[in-house]
Amino acid sequence: MLDVREMLRRLRLGQSARAIAKELGPSRNTVKDYAGRFERAGLLAGDPIALPTATELEQLLGLHVRAEPTPPRLLPFREEIRELVSAPLQVKVAWERFREAHADIHPSYTAFRRFVRRYVSGDRPRAVMRIEVGPGEEAQVDFGFVGNIPLKPGAEPRKTWAFVLTLSHSRHQYVELVQDQTVPTWLALHRRAFEFLGGVPRKILLDNLKAGIIKASVTDPEAQRAYRECAEAYGFMISPCVARTPEHKGKVERGVQYFRRSFIAGRTFKSIDEANRLALEWVMMTAGERVHGTTHEVPLVVFSERERPALLPLPAVPFEIVEWKQVKLHPDCHVVFGKAYYSAPHVLIGKSLWLRASGFVVQVFHDHRLVATHGRASRPGQRVQNPAHFPPEKLRYFMQHPTWCRQQAAKVGPNTATFVERLLSDKVVDKLRGAQATLRLAEKYSPERLEAACRRALACEAIAFNTLKTMLLRGLDQQPLPGELVPAEPQQRPLFARSFDDLFNPADSATTTKGSTWISFIN
């Protein structure tokens, strides 16, 4: 309309159609056509300065009336496409299914996606508000898949992700490639990123990945206990985004995309160490030295001049990587962590406990109270246990080992030591429990009686616990052994006792005669 308005001004000044066409560009016929429209609308006469506006000119000439657009050819299939998209299927999968069902139409994927957006899903462009923060106030973190890279030269390539931390003010970055997204890796990446930057931002903006957030919620998000401990150690605030809103951390989303296209695309790496070394060079030489498209400043310059002095200082002692896990105490008095087993008090069997593991120590808590501490296992399947955690009656067999039994038997006496040794020396049947039960008899009867009973059992070659127990029960340990003489007990002479001679005095003939007769009778 601005060109049409200029034609009207020149015609009012008396310029010819040939001259107007030569200077403005349209053909003479186009100029003559508009001159006829101006004359019919009574616009040729008038002041060249007081021209109607473009909107008024459009209405006076009737140019605002436009033809209705041609309806898209997919419009008759709108309900069918709506069913495919709401299945739910991805738009590309829905497009493939539609092409299979309608081989005669063959819409392009771009046209199909545009139709879905305009006529099916009803999506409309949403207004957004860009938020800028001050130096040192915020950093955004995210993972982005970058393909398969070998762990070391010659190894099989494995899935690899890029961890990207972008400072929201300067847009300076830290990038590192990893091959897992576990909690220890997540915390170690933060520690190395802060050490690379020389300070800590006051807020970390992240999505709801499990290594950082275990419960996604708009109002009550719940962070990993290990990540909370990391935040407390460094002094930053954890700020999770609302679920399915990646635009809330658009700076790092764009940073991941930029890293893929600028550094990863078209490259191959022999190992992940090589890739990380080159990635840091890229961060400093390429990404850090470019003029950022949004801030129109050089990120590394802004970081050095304004953002680094505003970061929180690093703690005096580097943060120790820890991992928290909720575990259950099984009937064998062990919890499972990292494919190893750690004991806890048997009274907590069946209860949920919290386990905190660092590089060298594993701690178990119940209701915020420390109940067990162990050194970390060195291999999968290893059992790390404290004997005090087991019930005493279950622990006896393991604590009273053969060496212990021999030592305790020697304290009772030589016969007990020999009896226990005979039990333990059986090469066919394990009689450790018999030896343990033998030593417990000293508690019920006495060490002296046990020693006597063992002496009798050895003499009779009755090397069995049940035989020994029967001897003590019947008091046979107090009886002499077969073949042993019973020592004569000294007897005290009664007060009125008399000898034979005293009773039968030979001086008395009658008594003597009678006595002889009595003696003969006795004989």
C-alpha cells in the first residue's frame, strides 16, 4: 500500500505513467490500472501532501477484500487424524500410519504436522517472558544425549550424555561427557563444575531427573537426600522446574543444542577422556570467545569481569560424594547396597532404614538415629557385618569356633580338653555343636564335675555328648571307675565297744567252755 500511495502522490504532481513506472518499478500497465482506480474513486484531484493513509486508501480502493484461502486437502480426514494423534501416538508415527491407510494422498510430514497443529490440536503460539538474572545468581544444568563413545581406545562404544552447566548471566559453560546418570556421577559433576568455575552460583535450576529430584511437584518437590547434602555443603538452592516445561531452563537447553551442533556433529572420538579434553578446549576457545546471540557479549569476558567475583566461595574441604538409599533389613540381619550386604541390629528386621554411603564408610540410620557403621565393601557379594547385630542364640555357633572350644576346655581341665579334642578331630562328622554343648555343662553342674565326667567317658571310650550328659545327670561322675579300690574310710571306735578277749575272759572256765562252744558254733 505504500507503493500505491506513492503512485497517487506522483499522479497528483502530474508525473507521467512512464516516469512513475521507471522510478518505482511496476509496469506502465500497472500504473495506468491504478490511475483508473484513483480517477473512479475521485482521488486524483487534491493536494499532493494531504494524502489518505494506507488504511484509508485500502478501503477506498476496495483492496482489503481478500479471497478465502483454499481449505487444506487433509480437512476431510480431520477426525481420523485426531484419533491417531490422541491414541496417543507421536505426530510422526501418526503421519506414517495415515500414509499407510491413504496411499493415494502422500502428504509430506511438514504439511501433516502443520495441519495437526492448526486444525487438530488447536495449539496457538504462547507468550513467553525472558528472565535475566544478576551475576552469580543462577546456573542451569541438564543432560543431553550425544551418541555412542568408547570408554577407552578399542572398547565398544557406549551411550554417552553431555552434562552442561550454563551460568544464566554470562552464558559461560562447563561441559563434561559421562556414560551414566547415577547419583554419585551427578554429584561429582557438580563438584568438578564448581571447581572449574572457581565458585558456586546461588541457585541451580534443573529438571526432575531422579538423580536430583525424587518427587516432582509444583508446590512440594522432594530432592534426593544426597543432593540436599551437596546443596548444604556448597550453599546453593535447588530449584526444580515444573514438569514438562523445558523452556523454564531455556539457557541450558540452548547450550546443549549448541554443544551438539558445534562440537559433537561430524566428530568421532577414540575415548571419552579424549572427548572431555577437547570439550573443555571448545568451552574456553570457541563457546567462551564467541559473541552470544542474545546478550551480544562475549561469555568468557562477562564471566571474568562480572560473574566470577559474584560467585559463592568454594568450601575449605571438598564435598565428599555420598549416596543415600532407603533400604529394608532382611531376616538375615543385612541390608543390600551396591550388590553388597551390611548388617544392622536384629531388632529392626522388617523395618525401613536409611543408608548413607561415602567412598569408604557405610552408615545405617533408623528414625534419624545411627544404628550401624561399616567400612565399604570392596567387591560385589561381600558381607560386612558386626557380630553384635545378631541374636545371641543365633550367634553362638559362629562365635564359639573350634579354637575357642579348645581354649575353654583347657581351662576346665586336661580330661575335658582331651574329650573336646576327640570330638573335634572327627574327620567324617562335624561335631562342633557337641563340643559347644559339652562346655555349657560346666555352667549347669560345675567345672569339677565336668572334668570328672570327661575322665570317666574317656576311660570307657564313650566319646559322645549325650553319654556325658547322662553321666552327670545320674551322678556317675562321683562313682569310682571300674577296677578302682574304694579307699577305707577311718572309723571312730564307739564309746562302749569291747574286744573279743574283753568280752570273753579265758580266766573264767565256764565262760571259756561256753565261749569255745560258741566259737565252734560260729565256725
